[in-house]
Amino acid sequence: MLYREAGDFKTSYAKDSQTFPIKFDRWGYWVIMVIAFGVVPFIINDYWVSAVLLPFLIYAIAALGLNILSGYCGQISLGTGGFMAVGAYASYKLMTSFPEVPFFFHVIIAGLITAMVGLAFGLPSMRIKGFYLAVATLAAQFFLVWLFNKVGWFYNYSASGQISAPERTMLGYAVTGPYASASAKYLFCLVFVVLLAWIARNLTRGSFGRKWMAIRDMDIAAEIIGVNPLAAKLSAFAVSSFFVGISGALFFSVYLGAVEVGEAFGIQKSFLLLFMVIIGGLGSIFGSFAGAAFLVLMPVLLKNLLVGTLGWPTDLAVHFEFMIVGGLIVAFLIFEPHGLAQLWRLTKEKLRLWPFPH
């Protein structure tokens, strides 16, 4: 079998602790990168980009951010949709106020602005935790949506209250606006996904990640051994909000093009991202991608199967989708709390030992 460690020797600590210690995994990673950057852009069409690829990439970034906060640091948040709105409106104001600045930097700055907002709303985590922290972040969700609805400066006093992304280019190709090609939008989002996944992986494996996990497992013991709970919790809120803010900026400008805050970033968005993290696996980078892929692909498959093939009414198919998601969340919480990431880990362990029993 291919998936074996026999003969795959490590000669240094760095090689032994690398992200993909098995050679087969490393080759698989580079094959995926080559396909993602060198093949997919030439074969996709508008339907695949709008229905599958862009939602998956953008939600994966948001799930990574929420997983850093909830999965690695143990701080429950129900305000992810509101922080996505901060990233969206920050990018809109930057795009309209500084059109000469490259759009790539607008997205980065929007993430930094969201990180500062996340720091402010992360301060209550020093006094409250668990259910009460979830309620506090839920209050942040409603406050931010209300703020962007009521203060006209955020949407440039538009009569409709909507914000629309002006056309912006990267390397001569339009990535926002009506003339942006499917491949350009896909590649622009893919660059952010790869970059942020690399940052998340290194943060969670380094000193920041160890401090976050110590706070998650037992905050009192972590403080006794020298972990500063204020710095650990606020850094988790800041990094998480940075990721979520970038996803909100991409969701508005590259994916939708025009949004209204209540419809695009309501409480449903916060719950959707929380479900992605639960189903994918708390405290797992791979789980963030698995959860995003599952909850993006499942509605598309159900719609094609139930509505397109079996002729079900659309509203009935939507209700059936809700039932499936709810049932899966309950099933994962009972039978496999670590989600799809744990199932993938067990599968790999079985392959490494096959045909011997485990």
C-alpha cells in the first residue's frame, strides 16, 4: 500500500514536526495545489464558481477564524455574521474612499479593522465565559447589524441602504464588478485561502496555539503555569476577527457584489458558520475546510437531486435540508464530537496499519 511510513526517515526535529510528516501526504498536498492553481481555473464556468467554489473558499476562511476562537481557545461566539459585516463595510468604505489603493490591500486592511472591533467585543471574555459569553457575542451580532442599518455613513447614504462593490482589478484582471471573470474571482479568493490557512496552521502549532489550548482546557491551570489569560483570549479574538473580516470583505465584494446587511450577515450566517465548525471538527484546520465543503455542497446536491431529478417543490427541499443539518449536528455531538476531522484521522490510522487490526 502507498500510505506507509516505512523508509520515511526523519533526520531533524523540524522534519519530524512538519505539517505533513508522511511523504504521501506531502505529495498529495502539492498535487492539490497544482490542480487548484493550474487546472481548475481553465475548466470552471460561472455556475461552478457562484454555486460551489467561491462560497466554499470564503466560508472556509470564516470557519478557520471561528475555529481559532471556539475550537482552539474555547471561547464561544455567536457574532460571526456581525464581524463578517464589519469586514464587508470596511472594504466598501476603503474601496470608495481610496480607489487608487490596490484592492488586495483593501481586503487586508478590512481584516485589520475587524480585528480591532473583535478586540473590543472580546473584552467581556475576561469576566464571563460559556453561555454568558455566547449571549454577549450574540448581542454584538445584533448591535453591529443595527449599526450598519441605521448609520447612513457606512453605506454612503444610499437610498436603498445597500452597498455595491465598484469594479477593481488585480494584475490587470477585474476581480469585482460585472465584468469580473469566474477564473479571476476564484484565483483571487484561493490566494487568500492558502495564505490564511498557512498562517492559521503555524499559529496553532506555535506558542500562540499552545496558550489558546491551555486556556481552552483549563484557564485557571493555564494562568498558574504562566499563561496570561487576557493576552491569550484577546489575541484569539483578534486573529479570529481578522480571518472573519477578510471573509466578509470577499463575500461582499467578490462573491455577491451588492449586499444589504440584515439579509447577508444576519444571525443565520453566524449559526451557519458555527454548524460548519461543529460538523467539520473543533480545533482542526482540516475540519474547517471539511465543514465548509459539506455545508456548501450538500444544498447544491440536494437541490439537483430533489428539485431537478425528483421534481420536489423548492420549499420542501429547503425544509428537508434543514432537517438533515439538524440531525447531523445532533449525531456528531453524540457519536463523534470532533466531527469529520476525527473521522478522517481514524481513516488514515486504519490505512497506516492495514491489513493488521487496530
